[in-house]
Amino acid sequence: MLELLQFSTSELSILGLSLKVALFCILLILIPATAVAWLLARKSFFGKSLLDSLIHLPLVLPPVVPGFLLLLLLGNQGIIGKYLNAYFGISLAFTWMGAVVASAVMAFPLMVRSIRQAISQVDRGLEIAAQSLGAHPLRVFFTITLPLSMSGIITGLILAFSRSMGEFGATITFVGNIENETRTLPLAIYSYTQVPDGDLPALRLVILSVVLALGALMVSDRLERKANQQIGRDHD
Amino acid sequence: MIEVRAQLKRPNFELDATLQLNHRVAAIFGPSGSGKSTLLGVIAGIIKPDNGRVVVNGECLFDSQKRINRPIHERRIGLVFQDGRLFPHLDVQQNLTYALNFIPRDQQQFNFEHIVKLLEIGQLLQQRPHQISGGEKQRVALGRALLSSPRLLMLDEPLASLDERLKNQILPFLKLIADEINIPMIYISHSRKEIMQITNNLINIESGQIKG
């Protein structure tokens, strides 16, 4: 039994890499996702439903498809990747930063969805009241809309974080399965199941995944409760 | 002091109103659906009329011909709504002082302590909106609007969601503001009884038209 908890240093570095990728993923998408969520919740414009569909595409496509498209776009010979490499020396393919991008694409719709829902629940009357008190719409956004959407933003962060931790298909297609560079938890579990005597380390990593997921859900629940109490809303 | 001309066509409603208010305090009276709140929306900049002009104290806020349309936050019109609209994530004090961030000190007409004392809300300052009663909420909403140093104060059915007993508690405060504070004020209500306690300058509106 005890062997299940004896993590080797290489397993711990897998965990470290996964956390790093997931953390950078949510940092990368938080601001764009909030902006897009606000646009979709509050504005009507030409091409809105197209934008909406495009953002949701990664949710309904097999993950290898976005992974392959990323390779075409951002790979070292890719349409954009070529220039990134030539002018900035940035190489995304087969690096951990590429893993961040791959999971960001997959997590983006989840974050947009929950923030959008939260923003559309904010009473527009409150925003108008704030404007009538002299607040510029941008100030209204930061002082009224955003704080009142906090529980949705927290949910979005946790969902995106978990999605990134669990991302497999797009990641392996775009950045491969390179130890200490792109081999995150799911890739490592998969790799262990492909080698003899890999069952035990695979199981250890599975346990780790379950514990992390449970922890994320519990933290999110606590934070949401707190955010709702702040605005006098009962937990629902 | 206030000059409004507004024409606006919607699928099942039409507003065509011209009015000039020369008294400091006036009331707009009419049944629900008559266009009172639409008129308020036009003056405040919430609703854009198809055609019209809004001038407050000589300053043009909207003119469809000259393509002037000052945004809500530049109009400096204090609003008090039926539902109070206090910011639920801020306490009473933060609600009251919200506008102070946007108004240069030399343009602030009221002193915070003075308003708090006038409206008797000193004991509520640390409370959150969901912890105080409907009547208290409306007093805070009134104070919040006043502290934004508006050039015009508009109250849209401020007592409609309160019961009779609470109405009678708030009315004296409204009267006090109408009588003692030197800000033009438009009071909107469907209740003639309520209005008569505030002012005799009555404008009657019915199905989007001013009836005098």
C-alpha cells in the first residue's frame, strides 16, 4: 500500500511541470477571456455568433484537431511560427510554452463561458446607477461589473486550470511527449501504461490527479461561497 | 431651467413630449406605461430618442440635430430608482462615497457628514445593502445621488416599493431635500397623493404625451 505514496523525483517533476503549464495557461487567458466574455455578454455586433462558435470549437472538436492546427500555425515551419522563430527566437513546438498554448486553446472556451454567464447576471441597472454617479464605463467595469462577477471568474479559473492539467490530445499533437519539457500528468500516465512495470507509477500519478482535482473543486467552492457572501447572495 | 423635447418610436409605444421646467422642483405624474420613466431615461442619457433636445441649466446634453449626445457619466444627473440600486458588494459608506472619486474636490457641493446627518444614516455606514431595510436603502440611495453633486436630481418612483408606514417615514426626508437643498429636482410618480406632499408643480403625462 505504502508504495502508492512513494513518489519518485521524476514523478514529482512531472507534477511540477503540469502545475507550471496550468498556471501559465490561466495567466495567459484570464484577461482575453474576460474581455471576450464581456463582449459576448454585453455587446451586439456583426459576426458575434461566428465569434461565439469559433471560441467554442475546441470544446466540440477532437482535441487532436486543434493540436494539429496549432502545429500548422505555430510550429517551427508554421505560418506564424516561422516568424516567431526568425524574429523573436521563440519556438513553441515541442517546448513547455507550446504546451501552455495548446492547453490555453482548449481551456479558453470554458473560462469564457463561466465569466460570460456571471457578467450577464450582473444587473445592468447597477451599471447605469454607477455611470449616473459620474463613473466612466471602464471604471464601472472594474468597480461594479467585475467584482459582482467574481464567483464566475473563480469558477472559470478553476475549470481552465483543471482542463489544462488534464489536457492530452492537443498537447501531444502540438508539442509531443518529451520528458521534463512537455510530459505533463496525463501524458506521463499514458507513457507509463505503455511500458512494462509502469502500472505502479501510473497508479501513483492517477491518485495524484484525483487528489488535485478534488482539491481544486473544494477550493473553488470555498472561494465562490466567500465571493457570494461578499455581495449578500446566498450560496446557490 | 430644464428644457426637454423628445420624440421616440418603439413597436408598441410612442413618446412625443416637449416640456420646460422653470421651477426648481417639479413632478411628472402619470399612470404606469405612460412614458414617465422613458422621459427620465432620455434626460439622463440612458435612452436615446430618435429626435429631440435636452438642456439643463443652459447646458445642452442632447441635440439630435447638432449631433450632441453627452454620455450618462458626463451629464451629472443624480438618479434615485424605485429599487435603490445600491451596490451589493460595497458597504453603505462606500456606496455613499462612490461618486467622490469622479468629482473634483472644488465641485463637490455637499459634505459627507452633513448628508449622513440630514438623512439619519450614520448608524448604517458599516452595513451592507442586504442588511438594511427598504426604507433605509432609499435614504442611502438618496444620499449617494446627492453626494455626486448633481446639476439635477431625478427620483423615479422612489417610494413605490415601500409599504405605507415606510413611505411616511421617507416622505419627510424627500420634502427636506426638495425644500432645503439647492438642486433642481424632478420627482416621478404615479401617485398624486405622494406628489402633492412634495410639490405643486405637476406635469401630467399620458400615453407618451404631455397633458399639461
